[in-house]
Amino acid sequence: MRTFMYWQKRGNMQNREIAGKILKRVRLFDGLSESQLSQVVAMLEPVKAKKDNAILTEGEEGLDLYIILRGQVRISKYVQEEEEAIAMLKAGALFGEMALLGQTTRSASVIAHTDVLLYRLDGVRFITFLEEDKDAGYKIMKEMSVILSRRLHELNERYRNMLSIASSW
């Protein structure tokens, strides 16, 4: 059950200016022009989630991307009904990109580790924007590939460490 809620009204000009400043510090949007950034800001919906509440659930449909403004979330898989945290993300990080890129179901659950403030980026509108603005699409996809590559590298290191520990038994 999703238990986050909206924490600001959409359309407020001051909120849009703040959102633009925040997005400039998120690597995914690095290099976008002011006009491109404004278009992305128009797709954002501020939300919050209380500690230990699910934000995304593994296996569910969804294309939305989330940006953490404050707090931490944990990325988890459930193994025999037990939660196994596989990553922790903090302010400035994003999640939801795998389902957005692959247009598949969610590959993991995301749970608020603390109370969190987030921006939800409407995936359908975002994909349309990327297809229509090839320059922005290239810049964002390039950054997204760097983010995913780093995450894959981290997971490979964790897997290698687990194999090393298992082989020593």
C-alpha cells in the first residue's frame, strides 16, 4: 500500500523556482538549458513518505522517476518474505529509472528509511519530452547510463564479496 502524500500545491511559481534550483544540483539534469529544466520542473509532483512506508513495490507497474530531496530510502528485495536491503539512497539520488528505461515492472521495493521528501517525475510525460527534445534526451540518457553503470559496478562488488565469504566456509 502506498502511503505517501502530496506536500505542496502544484503551480506555485516560488515552488517552481525552488524546484529548478534543486534539479540543477541533480546530476541527471546537469547540462540542461533553463528552458529544458523548466519543462522538467512542470512535470514534478512533490510528495512525502513516512519512515518505513513503501514508496514503490517490487513487481508493480510504473514509469515514474523519484528524486530524493530530504531523508533516506532503502532499495529492498524480499527473499522468503524477509526484507533484504540492497542499497541506501540519500538526498540528491533518484530511483525508479530501471522501470522507466525498460518500461517493465518495478525490479525492487523502495521503502522510506526515514521520513522523506521527494519529487515524483511523471514518467509518461518525461519519456515524451525526451523523444521530442533530442538534445535533452541525449544529455539525460547519457547521465542515466552513468548512474546505472555505477550501480551495477557496486552490486558486482557486493556480489564478489559475498562469493568470497561463501567460498571461505
